Amino acid sequence: MPALVLLGAQWGDEGKGKATDLLGGSVDYVVRYQGGNNAGHTVVVGDQKYALHLLPSGILSPGCVPVIGNGVVVDPAVLLSELSGLEERGVDTSKLLISGNAHLITPYHTTMDKVTERFLGKRRIGTTGRGIGPTYADKINRVGIRVQDLFDESILTQKVEAALDQKNQILAKLYNRRAIAVEEVVEELLGYADALRGYVCDTTLLLNDALDQDKVVLFEGGQGTLLDVDHGTYPFVTSSNPTAGGACTGAGVGPTRIDRVIGILKAYTTRVGAGPFPTELFDEDGEKLRTIGGERGVTTGRDRRCGWFDAVIARYATRVNGLTDFFLTKLDVLTGWESIPVCVAYEIDGRRVTELPYNQTDFHHAEPVYEMLPGWSEDISGAKEFSDLPKNAQAYVKALEEMSGAPVSAIGVGPGRDETIQINSFL
Ligand code: GDP
Ligand code: IMO
Ligand code: MG
């Protein structure tokens, strides 16, 4: 079973970091294929807690090679500081590999992200302000800067000039900001070249060779299905493809090589930033989920919006990703409710709808139709087997599985590596 994709089935923060880290001990490579340091993946190992933004969560497993694929956008300053932070804590980062084709986030991308958001005013997306959208926009506009450009000063200068020509006009004339000097940017970027050179290689060749040799490769998504620029709640999305197809383009492997696609699914729902969210709670239950679940953003520190589980979204994630398994996380957070509402369908202008509406206005009007499932009060954080769970918790998982269209193969009952019930092996 050599190639697996692990991705978020909702709006991000489902617990991908924990799930990737859990598998990291049994896989040869963990590859990030899209996004950048907008991601915040928490990994808890014993009494140590790590917050990873750009580095694949496999970096914490000694036998595993972490890879940053071509589809990722890399802020070199963030990358180097994340690496040194881990090294100070005794983590070996020397195996890291970075695609020379990955695009660089430069200071002007971060500036553009922030001014664009400010300009949008109340229509803003609520981005993480990390320059993600503008960097992907430059990539698509063919004025991006790639990691390999760091190693050729003449090409780098020409490319920065081409990118800034237009951007400086926009910054000065539209946003009333100071123009950015080409030399300043080139100098800063060249300053990263020596530190990064040793990590850069042809990751596509490497990964395909590894798969030919039956090595196990895990592709780790950032964000989640509903934040996908094609399949998410556009325009309230990120600017890349966290869905399964993104693993192929973002790492340079063909779809025929992918054996398994694991959707990480929270036992309730959260979202950070603006955009529609049918099961969002504005009452005490929402506050309780936020507090018990520790639902505060790892990257921006913003409170996460919280709501009940939405089976329409889970089914949609199964469909657009071809999910083979779910990893259901944070079941422990639901302990203590007498009964737990689960959204089984939407009511839209008097119609009952069971599939995610493709029409944005319909989705904005969607009212959740809830089914009540009986809750449990026993502490489940020590459960090791499915049968250790109280009957009502078992029934909750089975109901979600039935509604969501793929088997629940693992269940998270706490943030730690060992706080996991493995039902079916992923490998
Ligand atoms: P990611 O972005 O998908 O990697 O998720 P985040 O790290 O942003 O958010 C998930 C949070 O839930 C982190 O604080 C994890 O430590 C925590 N977590 C993951 N799985 C579980 C679980 O099963 N139970 C509990 N209580 N916490 C979990
Ligand atoms: P992980 O990997 C949750 C959201 C932002 C904003 C939108 C666009 O930890 O699950 P961007 O900066 O990407 O242009 O912002 O996407 N967003 C996330 N929400 N988890 C994430 O990552 C996210 N990365 C981006 O809040 O609404
Ligand atoms: Mg996160």
C-alpha cells in the first residue's frame, strides 16, 4: 500500500497534524503538496507540543523523509525560523527536501495580502495574511519566483523586476503605499540561498523512484476540502487545492499511484475566517465546543467558529476526494452532552436537500435539518478499542459513518499520539 493522501474533510483544523504524525513512524516520506504557512498543524508527542506551519508533520518521526512539494508556496524566512526552532528542541531536520519548483512567498506578497484584505473591507475573506493568495496569483499569472531562482542572481533579478513592475503601480496608485525596491527584495532573497541550497532537489523524480521501490509515501494536505479553491465555498476559500487531486499536481505523481485517501473529520465542525457555515452555533453550546475543544487558531490565534457535525459536508468530501477512509477526531470533546444534534440535510427555501448545493446562494440560505443522537457522560480519553467506548459513543460513530459514505478507520480521543483507536490499519 505505497501511496496515501491524508487531507481535511471540512474547513481545516480537523487534526491532520496528529494523524500525519501518527502514521509518520510507518512511512518513508511525508509530502506537503499545497498551501504554505497558512496551515497550523499541532502535534503532541508525550509532554511536548509542536505547532508546524510549513514543514510536513512527518519531520517529527526520525525515520521519515519530509518533503515540500512543487505545489507548496514557501516563505523562506518562515521556513528557516521553523527549522531552527525545531533544531533547538533537538529535532533532526537534515532529511528535509524541497522542490526547486515550489514558489516563494516574498515580502511583497504578504504586503499585497494585507492591503487587499483591508481594501475589501467587510467583504474580506479573513485570510491568514501570510501572502498565500498573491503568491498563487503570481504563479498562475506566470510572474512567480521559484525556489530554484534563488540560485541564479541574474534570473532572480529579472523575475523580481517583472513581478514588481506591475505591483508597484498597484501599491502606489491604488493602495497609496510605498513602492518596493527590486534590489531590496533580491538582496533579501539571495540571503536565504546558501541556507536552503542543500535541501533543494527534483522531488518529483525522487518520489516516483521511491514509489517504484515500494516505499510508503504519505501526502499531507493543508487546510480542508471546503477551503479548496475549486470545490470549497468560493470565494471564502484558500488559493490552492487541498482536495485529493491536488496531491498529484502538487507533488508530480500520477493519480494511478494513489492507493488510499484518508479524510480527517472532526466529530463536530469548525471554521476560521469568513464564509457560510450552516451548522454554526452562536449560543452556549458553541462556546462549550470552543472551550473544551481548545478551538483557537494555531496560526493567527483567532477563535474558531464552532458548530455541530454536518453530514452533508462529510458526504461531499467523500465524493470530491474519493475518500476510502475517515479518521474521526476529537470525539472526546463531545463527552457530557445529553444529546448531540447532527445535521443530516439542509432546508433551502422550503426544499429538503441532502447533497451540498453547487449554487452559492442556495448554500448561503441552507438551514440545517438536525437529527438528535443520544450522548454519553463517561470519560473516553483512555479508550484503546472501539468496544471500550460507551454504547452511545459507538452509535454516534456508526451513525456518522453511515451518513458520510466511507468507513471510520480511526478515532481520536485526545491530542496525544496514543490517544487513538485504530479500527482498520491504514497501511
Ligand atoms: P490541523 O490543522 O488539521 O493539523 O489541526 P490543528 O492542529 O489546527 O487543530 C487540531 C487540534 O486538535 C490540535 O490542538 C490537536 O492537538 C487537537 N487534537 C487532534 N486530535 C484530537 C483528538 O482526537 N482529541 C482532542 N481532544 N484533541 C485533538
Ligand atoms: P490548517 O492546515 C483553517 C482559511 C483562512 C481564511 C481562508 C483564506 O491548519 O487546517 P489564506 O491565508 O489561506 O488565503 O486564507 O482560509 N485558512 C484556514 N483555516 N485551517 C487552516 O489550515 C487554514 N488555512 C487557511 O482562515 O478563511
Ligand atoms: Mg490547523
